[in-house]
Amino acid sequence: MNRIIPRIGAVIVTVAVFLFAICLIMNFPFGSYFVCMFLPIGYIMLAAGLHYESCENQRVAANIGMAFAVIYAVLIFLVYFAQTTSVRLGGLNDQAQAILDFQRGGLIFNYDLLGYGMMALSTFFMGLSVQADSKADRWMKVLMLIHGVFFFSCFIMPMTGVFIGMSDEETNVGGIVALVSWCIYFLPIGVLAYRHFGKKK
């Protein structure tokens, strides 16, 4: 069970990231919001598996990684549940819409970036705890560690105001390209994690 659950989590991560990329390319916002609520579920299952198998001298890194995974999940659920309920169903005044509508680039968009910044920190610390016993595991470890770099852009860029006016078509296209690129980067982590937890210990 300690390997089956994280392996299922790796499947959820892989499928969610793939479907997220498809929804982005098809310009289907509701689909991308809905799919993104499954990603933290799968990621926490995956991270818990890595935490369980971490050695004693890697336990602090694994604990930190799990803590950031939970913060990531809370932020992402709040962001996308709001998009699929309150924002989609309407009834909000203009001020509330400006704050809550993800596509307007307001507060809720900044919280989304903060959430993925927390995910980046989580992958970094979980990467430190990975038992890299094979070439595939070493690749997964490296990809998770490098993914930690995304924290800086996710945390700092909203403070610069660079996303103001993101509703412009040109900015929207640039955002889609960036997100699809992230999907291409993160997909191998899910696949490699699936292989990792499929090995006999």
C-alpha cells in the first residue's frame, strides 16, 4: 500500500498535467481549472510516498517538502474552486469579478502563482530526499531539484506588476506558451515517479 498509493498519485499527476496542457491548447478554461484541482491530490500522494521511503538523514527535507505540498494544495483548491463555482456561475459585481476572475490577472491569479511557487519549493525539498538508486531515479531527482527554481519567478514576478493587463490577447498567448512549456517539463516527473514506485523494494 505504501507504494501503490504514491504510484496512483503519480498517474494522477501525469494525467492531470497532460489534460491541463490539452485544455490550454484548446482554450478551454473551465477544463483547465477543473483538472488543476486533481493535480495537488496526486502530488500529495506522490510526495507522501517519497517522504515515507526517505532515510533518517533526509527526513527534515522530506518534512519540509510535505509542508509546502500542503500549502500548495490549499492555495490551488481555493483558486480553482472559486473559478469553477462563484466566477463561472456569475452574480458577482465588477469589483469582486476583478479580484476573483483568474483571467483578469487580479488577486486570485497572484495566489495561483504563489501556490505553484510553494509547489516548486516542495519539489525541491522532496528532490533532496529522493533515493536515487537508478538512472531514472537520478533524472527524477534532478528534475525535481531544478523545478525548485520556479519558486523565484512565481514569488517575485507578481510583485513587479508584469501581469497587469494580462487579458490582452498577446499576453494571453504568451501565458499559454509558458504554461504548456511547464507541462512538458513536469510530465516526465510524473512518469519517472510512476516507474520509481513500481520497482520492488
